[in-house]
Amino acid sequence: MNRFTLHELYCFVAVVEEGGFQAAATVLNRSHAAVFAALAKLERQFGIALLDRSGYRVCPTEAGLSLYRRAQSLLREAEALSLHARQMAMGEETELNIVIGDLCPRSKILGLLSRFFADFPNTRLQLHYEAVTGPWERLQKGEADLILHRIDKSDLQLEWIDIGTVSLVPVVAPGFLPFPITDAITPEQMRELTQCVLRDTAQHTEPRSYYVVGGTFQCNVADHEMKKDFILQGMAWGHLPRFMIEEELRDGRLLSIAGRHFPGITEELVVGRRRDRPHGPVAERLWEELEAQTPMMSLVLSSHET
């Protein structure tokens, strides 16, 4: 029996998943004839019918379904092997693109990156700041090697290192509210007051709003530092990361309005990257360094939560 090829398995899997030869050919960027020939060859080699062609859509036979499951596993292994080979073939990268999101404790992250890249003078650090969904967009478009932000952990294209949690607290300056602070402040009460919100830096994805009371007057700012200044000056209210405002909460320059209707939010901060693209040796070393530093960064964040 002649050995089957990965091309033939890709064709078989595509036909099963797409329900037809033409649809599979379109997905694989192959001709209908090439896909049809690949399936015919597989069936001859194995001596079994892999597809039931009697219906409007082709579907796998019982034997074909069993082979389909094994083929999926084999193709995943083949893709992982190819990715590993490409990574080994890469020399030291000339640059790495890293995106810091709005939830990061920037001074700690910048200190870590400064020390790391001092040991790799031939790799230029291209550092970017993005807010809200901006980091995700950069990562999905291939414009970032890694991001420090929150991610959608259900996205199978991503892998991540958990850094810690970031609490966002709804706060006001003293005298900003025309009513007493209680744990029962409602969105209706806050709707007549200006809310300061962070501007989403994503350019081509649908903008999303987080922690925003509908119908409020809004002022939009670029980052949490500017947002903090607006709130400290009594110009608006809004949510800020607790690690940025511990001192102001202690000395009374900011007041928490967290309560039944505004409980605050906890976000998971991670280092994230694409698992479906190769990473060079410097990127791998940085990933390992960030993983090693996770306990320290987690401790920095947790010290502000107590």
C-alpha cells in the first residue's frame, strides 16, 4: 500500500467539515478535481469507503468518521511540528512588538522590560500602549508579539500566563456628589453626572463600552492617568484600578462609591500571545522571563488589594 500524504488528509478533513468537494476546494484553495482525486486515492489505499455520496451533502461513513477523528489529531501534530521547526530556524529577532494595555502597572512592567532587553541589544523593543480592545486588535492582526492585558480565554488561538487580578473601583472626589455616599447609590442617580470613560484605541473592531452607565454625560480620555486627574479635580466620576489610587483613597482625596449597584470590577491581567504563529528565541526567552516573574507581579497587584 502506498503511503498517504498530509495533503490527502487535509482534503478529507475539509470535505467532511465543509460537506462537499467544491466547498472544501474553496477552503483549501485547490481545484475541485484535485480534492476529488485526493479522496479517491485515499479510499483506494485504505480499501474502504470514507464518504457517503448519496445525499445532497456528502457525509462520512462510519469508517470515515473514525478515520476523520484520527486524521484531525494527526494534522494538529503535523502543524505543531511545522511551527516548532520554523521557530528553531529563526535567528534572533531584529525587533519585538509588545503592547501594554490600560490595566498594567506600567512602572513594574517597564522596569522588567528594560532589564531584559539590556541583555539583547540586537533586538529592538517596539513598545505600544493600547486601551480597552486595542491590545486584542493588535494581537489578532499580527502587529504584536505579545500583550499585557485581559484576553478572551475561550479563544483557542491564544495562550497566556496569568499575572494577577486588577480591581477597578468606582470613585469620586469629595463634594462631587449632590447627595450622600451610601452603598445604595443607583445608576439613575449617577446618570445626571459626568462619567469619565477610557477611549477604545481599536480602529477596525466594533467599539465596546465597559462599566458605562447608559445615558450619562461622558468625557473620553486616553488613559487611566488622565482619567484619574479628571476625577481628582471633581470634573467627573469613574472606575480606576485600585493599584493607582491607594494613596488617594487613604488620605480622602478620592472616595469609593462601591455598593449594591456599583460593586466594582475585577479583571484578570495576563501576558498573552498567539499560539498559531512562530516565536523566535528572544520572544521565547522573554515569555519564560515573564512566567518566572509572575509571582512578583502578582504580589505587587495583591498588595494593593488588601
